[in-house]
Amino acid sequence: MSTGTDQRRSMVPLVQLEAATVLSGAGNGAALVILPWLVLERTGSAADAGILGAATALPLLASSLFSGAIVDRIGRRRTSIGSDLFSALSAASIPVVAATLGLNLPVLIALAVLGAVFDPAGVTAREAMLPGAAERSGWRLQRVNGVHEAVWGVAFLMGPGVGGLLIAAVGAASALWFTAGAFVASAIIVSAIRLPNADLRPEPDATEGILRSIRTGVDFVRHDRLLLTMLVVIGALVAFYMPVESVLLPVEFEARNEPGRLGLLVTTVSAGWATGALLYAWIGHRVRRSLLFRCGLLATAGALALLVAVDAYPLMLLTGFALGVGYGPVGPILNLALQTRSPEHLRGRVVGLAASAEYATGPAGYVLVGAATSWLGVSAAFTLTAVVVGVVAVTALLLRPLDLLDDLPDEPTEHPITDATLDRGAGPLPFR
């Protein structure tokens, strides 16, 4: 009896961490649909929706760079709680301003930017706690990463669907109360997590300021061939994938006045994402990681091309699900690489830099796709986006550093051996 009780207790931190991830992700997922809809209601311009996406993505680059250093300095749990509460305040301010002062495009962008600034810190903090939760639960880290990405998929399955339904039921501005409430609930759950590393605050060098701390993390990633290659590939992919959900699909379905169908399609993509991540958690250890990563990119590109070609809504749902399944293993494999090739005291900064790689190319993608949609139409812009994603996926086939994925250990080590340690004279790498 006691053994079963101990096993259940050992799972509590992981369950709490994933519950917080669901709530925070659902809040962001709802905002992903609600915010561009607010813009389109007020201006009817796809370019303005692209500007909103770019404006919210630009601060993410800077804040994600700082977020890793903040996580490593003030602790993972504290950072997650603070991030969620600030994001809740930002989301709640939009319906309040809309009901009192009135909401125009500059004000909406300013409030959306305020909320976006805090997101990377919360995501980084929760991902940095994953190895500790995995160790406490007794699960393999690869399995935990697969489950974590599946949970993100569930969160974005819930969020856009709820967001689309709330737009139809109460209006876009009022729908943001759901986002605010989800962030508050996430902060409450994280405050109850008990893990040895949840409040880890490595003692920094007394002479090392915040900028020097960030540079230390940048230098580490810059000298690691695998991490650097993965971040470039995924950054390029995300730059043209994110506008699909934030610009192209909202423009298409706003023209049809079908917010519910938009929410359902984005939800279906998220369901596929969760399915792909769970499949990775189940059978990922039986397949070469480099092969699975490359196949995931190719499947994503292929499904996106099909989504451009189909017109019937049921086929769009099926293709959207396939798109999510293809991308499902990519996130868990990236997480495993970040966790096993970075030392404990740098983990927050390395994870934060991974977010920066995605956010660095995001603004350009939003602006380009938004402008292309206004000039060429949604169909031509969609086709152009699919072609670019296909080029990224094919290029990944030729990048030799990705072969190093097959040599990743299953768990973090105290002194991970990477390309960075080789440059510091640690000896030869056990890699091909």
C-alpha cells in the first residue's frame, strides 16, 4: 500500500507542472485566435493582423534572451508564477479598456505586446523544471518530453477552440477573460509544486552582470554544433509556420464570418500535434532521433502543401490533423537536446535562447506573410509559405550536425560533453 502511495506522490510534481502548462498554453492558444480577430473586426486588414503578430513577436526576442538569465538567477518556480500573473493582468486589461476608453489598433498592439513580453519566462521556467520532475517520477526524460509536448498540444487544442466559441458567444474582447483566468489558475498550481530544483538559484559570479550572464549562454550554444543547427532550422520553420495560424487562416475564415470553424481547425492541428508527441513518447526510443526529426519536418511541409490545395472543410480538418502529427516529435527532440547538452546552471539560459531562435525570425515572417496576403491574396500567400517550409525541410536532410541527435544520452549529466566542452579542451567527443 505504501509503495503505491509513494509512487502516486512521486508523480504529483509532474502532474502539477503539466496542469499549469495546459492552463497557460490554453490561455495563449485562445489569444492566438482572439487578438487577430479583434484587429480584423476593427480594420478589416490582413496587413494589420500581420503587424500585430510582428509587434507581439518582436519583444519576445529580447524578453526570451533575458528570461533564461532571470530563471537561472531568481528561480524557476518564482519566475513561472510572476510570468503568469503579469500575463493575466495584460489579458484582462484589453476588455477593460475596450469597455471604458475604447480600443483602437495602437492601443491593442501595446496591450498585446505587454502580455507577450512575459510569456517566454514562464515557458522557460517550466521547461527547466522538467528534468527534476522526470527524476522524481521515475520516468525517462525522453518520455516526459513527449508527454510535455503532447500537453502543449492539448492546451492549444483547448485554447483556440474555446476562443473561437467565445468570440461567437460573447465577442472577441470579452473572450480574453478566459485567457486571464487561465493564467491565474496556472500561477496558483505552480506555487504548490515541490521539487528540489524548483527554486534553484545558482550563485552567479559576483562580477557577472545580467548581460554577461546572457553572453555566457550565447557562447555555449554558439560552440555547440547540434544545438546551433537545430535552432537555426526551427527558427526558419517557425517564421513561416506561425503566420499560418495567426494571419492566413484568420483572414480566410473572417472573410467567411466563421470563427467557430477557424477555432475547430486550429484545434484539430493541435490534436494532431498532441498525438504526434505522444507517439514519440511511446515509440521514440526505437527510432533514430535524427531520422525522426527530419521526417517530422518533411511531414510538416507535405501536410502544409496539402492544406493549401484542399477546399472542402472536412479535408482541411484531416490535413490539419496530419500537419500536427508530423510536427509532434520535433519539439520533444529539441527539448531533449537542450536538456542533455547543457549543464544545470546554464539550463535556463540555453532553453531561453531556444525560444529566442524562434522569436528572432517570427516578426519578419508575420510582416512578409501579412503583406503577401494583402497584395497577392490568401491563396497565393499560402502557397508561397508552403514552398518556403518545404525548402527548410529538404535542407535539413543535408545538415550533418543533426546526425548527433542519435548520440544524445537519455538523461542530463552533471558535466555534459558537447562541442562547447571540446573547444575548452575537455577531450575528444564520442560522436561521429
